[in-house]
Amino acid sequence: MRLAGKVALITGGAGGIGGATARLFVKEGARVALGDIREEAGRRLAEALAGEDRRAIFVRLDVTQEEDWKKAVEATLEAFGRLDILVNNAGIAMRKGVQGTSLSDWEKTMAVNATGVFLGMKAVVEVMKRNGGGSIINISSIYGLVGSAGRIPYHASKGAVTVVTKAAALELAPYGIRVNSVHPGFIDTPMTAPLLADERTRQWMLNATPIGRIGRPEDVAYGILYLASDEASFVTGSELVIDGGYTAQ
């Protein structure tokens, strides 16, 4: 029970990495608020995890909207009385290059992947200060560390998450709030499903990953669990890479 007594808010919590993290958190003793714009899937997962002692709730959360963040934090506090962990997981992938990216493409990707992370941190800081500390985990990507062709808005947004995590870690360390980023490689999620369905692309991903397999959402969830737990009490401003060796090459 590595998260016994703790409360977490997870964005993009209806499935994929967010859903796997929610399941693991509840298993490890946490109570969880699942934030997502996918209401049906989010409510279904929350109901499955809640149990008799109501260990999970769903809150509709568009991470680009500051008012939604306020409501999500309020709903979490109303349900569970505290908030110890924020997992900024919601994100979108825009696979376009410099010339193919419109201004609206750029702004949409930055709004979800980067501004959403900023708004989330801003929304929970005062609550965590009152608790005497907390853990914020921002989900970046291997493409927040290294480049690739044809993903300009995605790289920009995930690179922003990488560095803003470090800046926030320095600012919030005096309050006992730890801030770290996680950098998944190729993971089998709804976001990557169209790529993995193409056999040529899937084989390229496998060849590019030294471990020799596509990652599972649970692979990332266990890393997030570590950063959320008291085991990581001396870890802040760090980059946890979970990529099967991709960026080691």
C-alpha cells in the first residue's frame, strides 16, 4: 500500500496511461479523481474502481480551461478532503512538420500539452502547501528530450513540459512539493493505436527499441507510482525515461 492515505488527481484518466495509473494507485491505497473530457469512459472506470468505500470519482476536465481546473480540484477536495498528487497526463499528438503545421494546429497542441500542465500545477499548489507538501508528475515524452522529423508541435509542447517541470521544482521545493517529469517511449495506448495498426510503422518502432517490444501502459504507471510515493521523497526536477532504451542510442 505505497499510497495509503493519499489522494490523486489524474488527467487523461479515462484510459491509456492515465487509466493504468488510476488502477495502480487505487490498488496501492490511494483515492483517485479521474479527470477527462471522455465522460462515458471516465465514469465507467471510476465506477469500476470506486468500490464500497468510494475510492474513485470522475470529474469532467478540459485541461485547457482554468475554470475546469478549479472545479476539478474543488470536487476532489469535496469527495476526499485533501489532494496530495497531481498527474498531468492528458495530451494529444499532432504529427505534422514545419510546413504542414498551421497556426491553429500549433496552438491546439500547445494548449493541451503545455498550457494544460501549467494550469494544473497552478490549480493545486495552494492546496498542497496547506498539506505540507505533495507530488506533481508531468507526463512529457521521449520527444520532449530528442528530435524526430514531422512532429513539430508535439516536440515543442513536450519540450516545454520538460523544462517547466524543472523550473517549477525549484520554485516549489521550499514548500515540500516535488515536481518531476516522465518520458514514455512507444507505448500501446489509444493515442498510438493508428501507428501500431500499420505493420511497417510498428516494425520500425520495434526495431528502434532495444528492449524489443512496445511498452505497456502499466510500464509507465509503475514509474509514476514511484514518483508519487514517499519512496521518491528526495527526487524533484528529474526526468524519468521509460522507453525500452530508445534514447540511450
